[in-house]
Amino acid sequence: MTDRIDELKGRVKEAAGKATNDKGLEAKGKSQAEGARAGRKIKGAALEAGGVIKEAAGKIVGNERTEVEGKADRLRGKAERTG
């Protein structure tokens, strides 16, 4: 969640920089937003991959709860990565 907040803060700084013609603030904001977005995508991809593994492990051992938890992790990771 903090990645989304940092991304929003960066976008606000970028917009303020554009509005005031402050190229430094604009660049700083853009960098902050892009860094936060990249971090969110990496975390989402890791969660998604872990979910795939957990889901498969649940199927292999016949543990429905583990399988469902894995599917939930996979979907949550996909949402973070793409959203």
C-alpha cells in the first residue's frame, strides 16, 4: 500500500513542478512515482509466483486450503502487478 501512496505523492510533486515550471521538482516527482510503481510491480510478480507454487503444491498433496490460499496469493499478486 505504501508503494501506491508514494506513487501518488510523486505524481502530485510532478504536477506541482509542471504547474510552477520547477523542472527539479517535476523530475523528482516523476522519479519517485516511477520508482514506487516499479517496486509495486516487482512485489506483485513475486507474490504471484509464490501463489502459483503454493497452489501447485496444494494440488499435489491434496490440500485444498493450501491450493486456495495459493490461488488467492496469485490473484492478489496479479492485481498488484497490473494495477
